[in-house]
Amino acid sequence: MTSLSAAAPGLLLGPGPAGSWDSERVSGPRVLRGDDGLWRMWYYGRDPSFDRAINLPTGRIGLATSRDGLAWERVRGPLTLGAVFEPHPDASRFDSSHVGVSDVQRRDGFWWMWYFGGSQAEMQFGPQKLKGVDLRPGLALSGDGLNWLRVEGPHRGALLDVGKPGEFDMVFCGWPQVVADDGGWKLYYHTLDPRRGFCVGVAVSDDGLRWQKRGEILGPGAKGAFDEQGAATRTVVRHQGRWLMFYEGVGQGGYRSIGLAVSDDGLGWRREAGPEPDGSVFAHAPKGSGRWDAYAIGTPCIVPLPDGSLRMYYIGSNEVAEAGGIDELALRHQIGLAVCDGGDPTRWRRHGASSLSSRPLPI
């Protein structure tokens, strides 16, 4: 069992042992507490041999379990190096080069996993040619959380296609999260608009399989704000009569913190200022601190508890010389936990720390 927060506040799970599918990096936790009392975490990552032309933290998907949501034990899956889900072998599909999990739910006796994947296509970004950036969302079902069956979508297997040239989501539609609402479904995703930055979009459906885009719902923040370069990965929950979106805000130099937006209907959103110095609700550790999450806090996953408190599972990454550039693989991604003890969703502290996240903590 692994629990690391005593050594580094917030830190729960680092890369796996040599020879495992996640021995280089772990990222993107999706956590559920089952009716059986067992906590399950699906997450994505990769080993050093995974295709280096894919400059993202994605690769394959695996599973870990816990009795308390704090100390985790990896579960060996049936696929490559112990993964439970991996790229499709058909090179013509949307998810043939890499995959990542972004939402898991328990419905009708099955585990439903919304994931995203990239194809074999290459795309030019400045001086670099990157592979598999054309992300699209997919769906898979499982009876045990280990063996998964893809649900075929209409876009080379995907549920949604990227936008047309000139549209805000023409580059990719990644990190889908689905929320059931009044007999229908909403699928939230984000993209990179080359003209403006990262933006969140939404699609709606009557059956959870056929989707219609409704457009952009949250774009970049004000100049100088923690999210001035955009809103990226997110989780949407209903809390005390409101819709809440905890989202990864991208700031200057690529630094990332978690912001909060609120909504009455899940479609129209407004930002809510947080108590952190940068205006976020949960900020990366102080710059230059050497902390494991001093560069980025991202991919938030909110788990409400029976006592009214909230948990936020997230990924953190360190500062490196290359952090301001495009080289994602230079960063060390690990999985952490923050907690909100009261009813105020703007105030968080790292697990294992007594102070709120805005106050510098000892290295």
C-alpha cells in the first residue's frame, strides 16, 4: 500500500515500479467510492518505452484500489505491462496511438468509462511535429473495472468529432466528462483554440450515445489572472443547489491552478473568485519551493463524502527548466489529494497539511 503525504503534503501516488505500465508517470485520477466500501482509482500514465512522439502524459490506463481513499494498491490488469485499457490496434481509429481516462461512473450494473484518445496523425506546433494531438472522446463498458469493451461511436469510433477549420474546437475535443440531467446528458470537454488558448465546450444528448455540440461555455480569464491562457481539464458536480465546475486554469509560463465556476443550469457559467493570491481556489505550491506540485495542479476529481466534506484528487507536477515550453515529458506528474472540510468549496488544504493551500508549506 502506498501513501506519501507525510513526506510531501498532498502526495498520494507516484510512478509504479520498473517494468510496470506506469513506471515513468501517473496522471489524471478518476476516483469512486463503491457501494461495497472499496475505493477505486482509474488513472493514465506510461512507461519509458511508450511512443516519445506523443508529447502528452497519456498512454495507457490502469486501476488502483483502497480501503480509505488514502493508501492505494495497484491492481494488475490483463493488458500490456498490467494496464486495463490501451490504444486500439487498428491504426485507422481515433484512439490508435494513446488513451487517457477522464470519467468513470457506475450505471445499470456496469462501469462506464469515458476516455479520450489520439490517432496516428501528426500536427505541426511551432518548430515541433507532434503525434496524436487530434483528441476525441470515446466510451467503454466493464463488469469488473478490469476488462473493457469499447462502445463504437460514429467518428472512427469516437463519440464526437473535432470542429471544422476556424471553429474553437478544431484542434481536439479531449478529457470528456458526462453528467446526467433531467432525462438528458451533458458532455463537457476542452480544447485548444490556437487564437485564444484553452476553452471548455459542451455537447448534449438524449441517450448518452448521440451528441450535439452546444459550443464554448468557458474561455480564458482576464489578463494577468491564473487562467489567462485558458480553462482546461475540469470536473462538474452539483453541490448545495448549484452546478460547480472545478477547472484547471492555465496561466503565464504554463503554471496551473484550480479555479471555480458556478452555474444554474450547467450551460451558462460564471467564475467565482477564490481566496488564493492568484484568485484560484487551489493553487500550485510556491514557485521555487522545490515542491512536487510547484508548477501545476490539474485534472481535478471531486468526491463528496457523507459528512459534507469534499475530496479533490489531482495531479501535480514539478518545476523544471523546460516547464514554460511544450515538452510535457520533461515534467514529473504524480497524484495528490486536497480536502475541503466545510461547506465552502473555495477553501482547500493539502492532505497531510494543517494550513490552507495559499500559505507556503515547509519543503
